[in-house]
Amino acid sequence: MPNQREAIRKAVVEALMRKVAADQYPSATMLDYIEALLTDDDVADYVALLIERVDEDYYPSIPMLQRLLRLAA
């Protein structure tokens, strides 16, 4: 069962990250779900995704910046 649960977790994270990548303003709920499912192996990809979102906005979202700061701490 652990392998099946890991496969499901990974599939959900990947699906949500694709949604975040496609959405200019991803929902806080979606980001919360991703963060709840993150493993150490996922963090670098997630951070890169958030940084991409920040880079694309002239005035980046403060909550997005706060998420990045929490991950960096």
C-alpha cells in the first residue's frame, strides 16, 4: 500500500503543479494542497514554479512572496 499511496500523492502534486503553472493567479487553496503534500524531493520544483509566478508579475503577490520566504527559512 505505501507505494500506491506515494504514487497517488505524486500524481496529485503533479496535477496541481500543472494547474498552478497554467494559471496566472493560482488559488491559495491549491497552493496549500501542494504544500501539504510536498516531500523534500518536490520542494525545488515547487519553488521554481513560485519564482516563475513572481518573475512574471510586475507587482508580485505578497502571499506568494511569503510562501517563498517560508520555504526558504
